Amino acid sequence: MPEGRRCASCGALMEGPRGARGSGASARRSAFSPFWCLISLVVQAVLTAALVVGLPLVVHQLDFEGSHGMTVSIPVWLLGGTLIGMIVPGKMVLEPVVGSAIVAVPTVYYLIQSQTVRTMPMFMYVIMGLIGVMFALVGIYIGERIQMGPAPRPAR
């Protein structure tokens, strides 16, 4: 069945069989896109630098050293994942996750080096960094759902 055909009665886009290989968006969307990985890396890096590193420099009452910095980083990566999911065209998951993981490594290193009073073992920083990447993945899903809009109403 050629792509782009619509149902005569309801106007819904008709697709071929789901199991057919080589047709549809999955065949076109098989390669990793370094461009969108770079975009997600920049978005996550800017958000992390602004909120975890820059905000305590401006507001001196905030102190995101050590464990508190990791606690703040997780929702920052969720927000960044949501923003990335809203701007990335189609359904891309791997590129934003790779970008978030690349940002998590120097953030974890920076927070380990900056801890003075609020200390945690190094493996807890790694675990919290992985949790942050997982929350970025959840944010990507939320952003893609926002990008798709509400579900269409069923035809009666």
C-alpha cells in the first residue's frame, strides 16, 4: 500500500502491515544523528551549568556542593530532557540520552571535587548520575508527548 493513502470514510492515514520491513519511519530513522546529540548536549550543559554551578554564584544563600548538587541535578536533567523532547523532530531517544550521559560525567566529577561538608561515597554519585540520566529519558518521553499534542478523538 503506498504511503500517504487515507481512509475514504474517516480520513485516517492508512499504513501497511506493522511487520513489513523497509517501510515507514522506522526504516528512515535507523541512523544516529550527531547533530541532535550535540543539540541535546548543549541544552543539558547550559541548564546544568546555569542552575547547579551559576545559581549559587549569584544567590549566595544556595550551596549546591556535594550531595545537594546531585539532588538538584536530577530535576534539572528531567527539565532538560523535556525541553529536548519538545524540540527534537520525531521520536529520537538515543541522541538525547547520550547527550545527557555526556553532561552527567563532568557534573558528577565537579560535585565530587566540590564536596566539603556534605559528603557521599563516590559510588553514590555515580548511581545518582545514572538516575539523573534515567530522569532525562523520562523527560524526553514527556517532551515527545507534549510535541505530539492531544490524542485524536475517536470517530463515532
